[in-house]
Amino acid sequence: MHQLTNEVILKSDKIIIIGSPGSGKTFLSNKLAKSFQFDVYHWDDLYWEVGWERASEDEIISKIKEILIKPRWILEGNYFHYIYKERLIAADAVLLVSAPPFLCFFRVIIRYLRILFGNDSILPVNVRNASGSRRQKTHFDFKFLKFVACFKKNTLPYMLSEMQPFLEKVYNVSKKTMRQILQNS
């Protein structure tokens, strides 16, 4: 895996951003999209429908295929069971955002509290625009918290094994690297 530089961003038209929930994927994707004029697509917006219902697999795959043929994009989020290899092939760069598990876990809890106390802007777009109580919109889930806590141990090794043939375009993004990239953009 390589360290990310501004040159990589400048040379790339199609970027995938992956990592643990709470690692900073959405923050980084939005900042890069603004600084480098990318269209950004968030997996949560593609995956979740009103009331936290999952979109159909066919619908999700169709949406992703439409994105992959576009000339310039950032696709942020994991969801490895949906045309993962095709996404890796299409991408010029894959940014793996890394953060300590305790920090990711803490950020997810803070995100939950922000939603609970009125910040809808961080919700998936279909959930954000739906009617319903604040509590219905939070989707607090202990299974998800366990996933976050165990991401580095359980999910990351699987991700890395799936990315093995594509390692020449995989870049590690630490907090320090993220700060340098965003300061120089």
C-alpha cells in the first residue's frame, strides 16, 4: 500500500474511498469533491431507502453501474458484496482511510447523538427526507457498533485480500495524510 499524495488525486478521475465507519470517509470525500471538482456518491445514499429499508440489490447494482461509466467521480463507502471487483477495476485510486478503532467507535457514537439532537444533514438522503420521529431516524444498532469495534480485526483483512490484485492503486490515508492533502488542495 502506498501513501496518498496530491499528485495521485490530480491524476485520478475515479476514486473509491473505503474504511471503517467513523474513520472519516465521508468527510474526506466531501472535501476532495469540493477541492478537486469531483461528483461524490455516498454508498449510504444509494443503499438506504425511506425508513432505513434497503434498496433492492438490482436497484443498487444499476445505480453503481451508472456511476462507474461516468468520467469523474468519488464513490465513498464499503458495501463489498455489491460489484466490488468491478468498482476496483474502474477506479484510478482506492483510498483506505485508517483510524484507530476506539476513535471510529467514538465518532459513530457522536454521530448518533448529533442525529438524535437534530442534525439530519449526516443521515442518508432518503432517510433525511422522510417523515418520522428523530428516534426513528437514528437507526441505533448494537450489531453495527460491534461491526465498528471489530472492523480492523474482522473486516479489514477481508477487504485487503479482495484488493490484492489492485494494490498498485490502493493508498493508505491516515489522519496526518488527510490533513496534508486537504491543506495543499
